[in-house]
Amino acid sequence: MNNKEIQHALDYHEATKHSEVSIMTSRHYLDFDNRPLPFKTYLEQQRYPLTNNFPIPNLDSITSISNVKQSSNSSTIKAEKSVSATDISEILFFAAGITRVMRYSYGTYFMRAASATGALYPIELYLVCGDITPDLTAGVYHFGPADFGLTQLRSGDYRHALASSALAEREYDAITTSLLSIIFTSFAWRNAWKYQARSYRHWFWDCGVIIANLLATTASMQLPTKLIMGYVDNMVDRLLRLEPLKEASIVIAPIGIGFCPKSDSQVNNNMQKEITELPIPKIVPLSQRGEVEYPDIWSMHQFSKLLDREDVESWIEIQQSNAQDGQVRANDDRSSISKQQLEYQNQNLDPENNTKLILDRKDMSDVRGTPTRMSIGDVILRRGSTRRFDKHSSIPLSTFYSILDSSTRGVPMDVLTNAGDMSSVIDTYFISNNVVDLEPGAYFFNRNLKSLDLLKRNASRQISGYLCLGQSLFSDASAVIFLMADLHKVLDELANRGYRVAQLEAGIIAGKIYLSSYAHSIGASGTTFFDDAATEFFAPHAANKSTMIAMGVGVPGYKARPGTVLPVRLTREQLVHLRT
């Protein structure tokens, strides 16, 4: 299976599109008696309890959400800094901890700090660290939100072993000079139970919203963080002792980059730990009656793997080539290419043709976002997923622009980062239904020109609902945002792994939209969509682009109670017998 055979990604995307016909002819039904457990529970491994007594991240929310420069710092050694067990508790809780417990006659739902499609929570977090305390020693750990603790999977410092999977010097140094790394994985069946083969897309959406929380939290804690997509998949999966064709790694996030001296590798012999083959640990089965197989999920994943160091080197060459191309464009901009032309190049647009497609352009460069007073910790606790918008209530243009601006300033991902500058494979389109001083219609958000480009006037709010699978929730939203990518171009440049990149970046932006919306005391909700209908609606401007995820924002039609730092401590016995 070859990462460069991009037809496979195109075929997968085409085969998993939603349309009116696919929805009406689907025979899929939800077997609630076989609903997957939301927690991974080990039966034999040693566990380390984390403390509930940690501070709430207190940096201003919009600053935390927007702050990509801090997160993208290089691995240049800074003043030495240690990380405590309390710091780890804070990071893990505000990324993926339980903030609400909702009990119904048909089951109990443990709601997390970040949203998840269908409240199925397929994403797991693993920690690779050096010695933290005498009890929390160097090792590889799994984070359990239900018992708020860590389960040890390997003993010893595996940061260099993890770094060797990334290979590139920049990423190798980022991992080895970091205080710890978090690895995100997905349990395929948890989401496939509801969303079938299309759920591979959800891996990255659900991972992305957690990463948005993580980046905002570590920004508040002043811990530089980066996302690494270029690594040997099987090495990392083996390190985490994952069961093949059940669970797989998605991305590595080194945290506190540059705070750990490289010389530690010579001082600490454990730094040279090898990734030996160990048995797959016993866990509680996710479903009582077993799992349904969806081969397309694992086929797509296999075709986008980096199988060995040669594959990673090829990935690195792609990054370097793209970085050089970006530098050429930047140099050209200083000499003969206008800022507008450069922006169209960066956003995959033809300046001459697309200018003709814009009916009006609203310059937002002088608009100042509505100030917020909430800290990022308070926003994460308040965040929900809005289930009813008040269609009669509007949102200020300054608020909406602040949401767009703070959510799209960049993602510190290896393949999207060059010398601290952020690029993007995502373009932002939206339908305005009820935004003050912005006429209803279809728009393109031109992030570099800081403008809202009107593409269609008088778009009925019913259209935004129709495009989102006919859901009235998104007809009632003040605006519905469609995060789109030119998949052909992305795959040509980044091969099949580019499909992961596009979906994950969109998921992170969606997570930032959630946080920015709640920071402004309004609501947000993510959704799936009719694929081709969305492209056709925004065409010809969005010709050849595909929606990755859609988000509705607006004023909630009800008052929700905020979450809290819950002392949830389910025992292993409770987890073994837990059924939602």
C-alpha cells in the first residue's frame, strides 16, 4: 500500500459522500443495545491517579485561541523548566476531562471538555514522558478520563524512541527537548457504530476539537506545543501497544518544547529505550455483541500510512519543497506580485477569474472584535454543543468576525509550518442568516485580505439547513460556516496523508470556532452535510473544493448550565460493568 497512490483517497472521499439519495436509501440503524463503551478500560495494568486540585487556565480566552506563534516556537533550548503532576492533570482535564454527567432513563452520558460527534468519544490520549514524581516515573501511559488517572503501558523514558519515528531533525528535537508528548489515537468502532465507513473523517474532526482545547490550554500555561503528522505509524502504534485494525494513532503533540536539555540523552540511559514488541493488553470489550467491520476505514488508513523511514523522508522532502515554494512566493510578493495576487495563490484561487465572482467585498481590517472577559479555562467549562438556536436573535458583525479571525490564524502542524509562519489547506465559506450589518447571503472569508467576499445575495436560511442534512438547527443559526479544501491539490502535494492533514486542520479550526463562540457568550454546533450540494452552492468560487466539516453559530434558544471540574472517580469494577 503506497501513500502516493492518491486515487485511493479520492475514491474513499467519493464513496463516503452524503446525498439525499444515500440518506434515504440507507438501511443502517442504531443498535443501542450494542452501543460502544465511551472509555477504554485496562484489566491488568498499573494505574496512577491524577489530582483534581489543579488551577484553571487563566489567560484571556481569545488570546489563547488565537495564539499560534507561541505554540509554533522551535526547539531552541529555553530556560530549563519542569512539569509537575498537577500540570499534567490540568492539561489532560481541559483537553479531554469529564465536565458534565447527564443521566437519563436510557443511560448516563459523561460529557467531555471537548465535543465529539454523536457523543461517542472515539479519541484516546496517551502520554510519553520522563520522570515526573517518585510515583509518576518515566514511561508510556494511557489517560483515563473516567477514573481521571494514568495507566502505565511501558516503564522507562521513550521520548527518543518516539522521536525516532518522526526522523526529521526539527521534529526529532521537538520531541526530545519537550517535557512530554501526547499521542492521539482513534478507536474505529466507537464512531463507526453510528457513522459507518464515513466515520474515518470523524477521527480527525473529533481529534481536532480536543487539540483546539489542548493548544489553548498550553498557550495559557506558556508551554510551546507542536503537532507532528510525519512519523512511522506502525512504530508509534507498537509503542502504545494498540490492537491492529481496532485503534490507530493520528498525531503526536510534544508539549513544553525546548524546556528539556538535549544532554539528558547522555545522562539518562533510559533515554535509549527500544520499542520492543509486547502483548496487546486486555481491555473491556467496547460492545457486548461484537463489532461490525468497515474495511473502507482501514483501507483508507493503510493507504495514508508512512510505513518506514523512507516514507517519512519522502514526507519531509514534500515539506521542504512546499516551504521553498512558499519562500519563492514571498520573495515574488516583495518584488512584483501584489498582496491580492499572493493571497489568491495561498488560498488556491485564480485572482482574475475569482474577482469576477465576488459581488461585493466588505473590508474588515479596521474591525475590532468584541472584547471578552472570560479566561480560556472558564470558556472550556462553559462550552457545549448547541441544540437549539434562537433564529430571531442576531449576532454582532464584530463578534462573528472575531470568531472567524481567531479561529483561522494557523495550526502549528509540521507540514503547515515554515520558520514559524503558518500556511493552511482550509478555506472558509459561510452563509449569513442573521448577522448585524451583514446582508444575508453566501460569503468567502478572505483571511489574509481581512475581508468578507459576497458570492450570492439573499440566500434563504432554509438553504443552510438543507445543506446540513435538512436540520432546522442550522436554518436557525445566525451563520453556518463551511470549512473546505481543494482535495486534488492537497493530495497532489501531500499524497494520501494530505487527506488526514485537511480533515485534522478543519477539525482544529472547528474546535476553535466552538471556543471562540462560547467566549463571546453565544453557541455553536458542528455537523455533517450534503457534500456535493455544498460545493455546488458555493460554486463557481468554490469549484473543485470539498467541505471537511460545517459549523453553525448563533444565540442559543435556552440557557445551559456550565460544566465544572468533576471529581469523577469510577473504579475499575464500575467501568467493567458500565453500559450507557
